[in-house]
Amino acid sequence: MNNTNDTESELFQYYRTIEYQYYKVYIWVLVGVGVPGNVACILVTTSMTLTTATLYMSLLAVADLLALVLRLIFHQIAFYDVTVNTFVCKMEVFILLVSNYANWTLVLVCLERFLSIRFPLKKKIYFTKKRAILIAVLLGMILCLCHLYAFIQIDYKRVNTVIFRSLLLISQHLLVLDQILHRLFSTLCPAPHLSLSYHRQSEATTKGARGHGKDNPGYVRGDNADKS
């Protein structure tokens, strides 16, 4: 019986060691790849002419860069067990907000590309700089409202030298609602929009290529080509 317990304890310790090493290293890999890439994206897009596409790409790079830097800071705080106050812990909600903003900005980029390819003649009419800025601001306001409740309620308490997170919620139903909203606005909602936009963008590109070929004087249908 003791041998079985010892074996389970050793196996548990083995997996805990793997988890510890992974948690220790993974954030640096993300930062090492993401920070230079986002900085390069910001430098390139800001040097180009301001359009709706470059505006959304700049916002995406800035939001992603900010999320990576803040996540690294909080990772080090948790890793070294640093005591934090209530205001600092509330900033974790801000990290979620910035990450969600980056996800939804990516949706806007794909949607803008699809509509530009699908309706090229109406691009200058519908896609203006003012509208792009307005959409970006409205997106930020909506996400702020979705995360406002969590920002108000979250708190940290230090008990016996260990940091415990305590969500001071009005009721269990509001907790469930808050979690559902977070999941919807962070992953579930952007994913189908991205897939659908990519699919329609591919279809629009294919149709545009076919239409361009038919309008070309040198275009010859297959049956006519065989007869000649």
C-alpha cells in the first residue's frame, strides 16, 4: 500500500515539475516572437498611407503588443509570489479586455478585406477613415461595458502568505453570466466570424478572377478553343 502511494506521489511530482517548467518558459517564447513582430507591424503600417486596413492592422498590433507586455508582468508577479493590492489585481481584467479587443479587431480586418473584394466599386463609399475610427471606438466601448462588472467585483486577499483570488459577486447567477459573456466575446464569437469572412473572401477572389478573365479580349472558352 505504501509503495503504491509513493509511486503516485512520485508521478504527481513528475508532472508538477513539467508543469512548472512549462509555466516558467512559455511566456518568454510568446514575448520573444510576438513583441518584435508587433513592433515591426506598427512601424510598417504607420509609414504607409492611412486607410481602413492600415488603421485596423495598427490597432491590432498595438492591442496585441500591450496584452503581451501586461501578461508578462502579471506572469512574473504570480511566479515570484509578489504581494499586490486591489488596484493591481484589477488590471488583470484590463489584460482580458485588451486581448479581446485584439481578437475582434482581427475580425474587423477580415471583414473589411472581404467587403473590399466583394464590392470593390463601393469601397471608397463605405470604407472611410471616420467610419473606421468610429467602429474601433464603439468596439472598445462595448468591450469595456462587458468587462465592467468583473473589474468592479474582482479583489485579491493575502492569507497565510498565499495570494487567493476572491470574486465578490452579488449572486452565483451573475458569476455564471459574467463567465458566459467573457467566453463569448473572447473566443466563441470571433472564431465563426473569422472562418466565415475567410471563406467568403476566398469565394469573392475566385469569382473576381473568373470575371476578369471573361472581360479580357484574349479570353477563349474551352469549347471554342477546341474547335479552333
